[in-house]
Amino acid sequence: MVFDPGTAFDLTGRVALVTGGSRGLGRAMVEGFARAGADVVIASRNFDSCARAAAEVERTTGRTALPYGVHVGHWAELDGLVDAAYDRFGRVDVLVNNAGMSPLYDSVGTVGEDLFDKVIAVNLKGPFRLSALVGTRMAEGAGGSIINISSTGAARPRPDILPYAAAKAGLNALTTGLAHAFGPSVRCNAIMAGTFLTDISRAWDAAAFAARAQTFALRRGGDPDEIVGAALYLAGDASSYTTGAVLTVDGGQG
């Protein structure tokens, strides 16, 4: 096979489903997939946000965008999301498990069971169930690509993100297992994302983050659009021999 850069990142005729797709990294990936030719399913808890994002994607890219309101941490809701995607498009070629949450807490001792369970549900249980549903259909059809959005916290867990870090470490393990479960026609990879300057970052202590960023090789946080290249690589034919991989995109965080 001769590598053709003109088609390796082309998603024309494909369908991408992105959870947490109405804002932040998810919104950037939705836009990137649509500009590469894919129709998209934009899923998040807030249907109105999904609908606004879908309308904008259709206006700016000409692709079809389906909004869908769902809580990915609620097991029973995910069948409806998958059915809606297949009813509308007849296929899903790319699944991006991007939705996540990492609530703040004062100390490890103050973490309650409800908080712990919610973090595990959104960051690990939901991606497992959605991957099982979509991956099974992909394997029975033309194949596809599953992309899990992990975090560098999985490898460098700080005291203030321990439930989240544990969930993302589990997601990394899940990535390897799913690659074997659904191979050879379905590939599964993860992007281990570092610190990106999404809407959530507006609440951070700017001076404290600026000081921390000086320890990064690139001395800054990432722009959401800077995750799109990695996502396009893993979504399309450019990564045809890449599966079970965890790709770090973090600006060189130490």
C-alpha cells in the first residue's frame, strides 16, 4: 500500500460520534472531522448546546450533524444514542469517548461515594458501554476506529484528581483490551491529553497555571484545536496499523 497524504486524513463518507462534543476538545474534534468530510453525531448532557453546535457545523462545513442529549454515565441511556446514530446515518465509523468530569474536592478524605461513583461512571463506565455497543456493530460491518480521550493524570496522578486519574488509567487499559476484542477490523486507541485551555480553564488561577506551565517543554497550555491533528490521524486511514496505542499530546509536561 502506497501512503497517499491526500486521502490518508480524508473522512468523506464516514460518520463520527463524539461524546462531550458540544464544547471544549470535543467541539474542536467535531469541527475537524466535519471539515475532513465526515457527518457527525454531537452528544452531551445538554441537548440545546448540542443543537447549537450542530447548526453551526452544518452552516460552516456543509456536513450533516445530529445533536443528541445523553448522560454517558447512565448505562441505560447509551442504547438510545447508538440507535439514533444508526437510524440517521446507517453507520458509525469513528467513536470518540471524550466526555469527562473531574470535580474538585478539598482533600482525599472528603471524597464521598457519590462523587467517586459519578467520576468513574462518566470517565470509564460510559466509554466501556458505548464502545461495546458501537464496537460490536463496527465489527459486524465495515469496521471503524474508537478513540478514547484519556489524560496525563492517568500516568501522573495528583492528589486533587485521584478518582479521575484512576478512571483514566482504567480507560488506558480498556483501550488495549478493546483493540484485541474488536480487531482486526476495528482499531482502538487513546489520546492521553495534557492541559488544554478550554472554557473550564477560565476558572483557574492564571498566575499559578502560568508558573506551572513553565515546567512544560512548550511552556504553555494547549489550544483545543491542537488535539485535532492527533484525532484525525487516529480516525482515518493514516493510522491503519495503529491500534492499542496511547498517544500523549501534552506539550511536553514533566
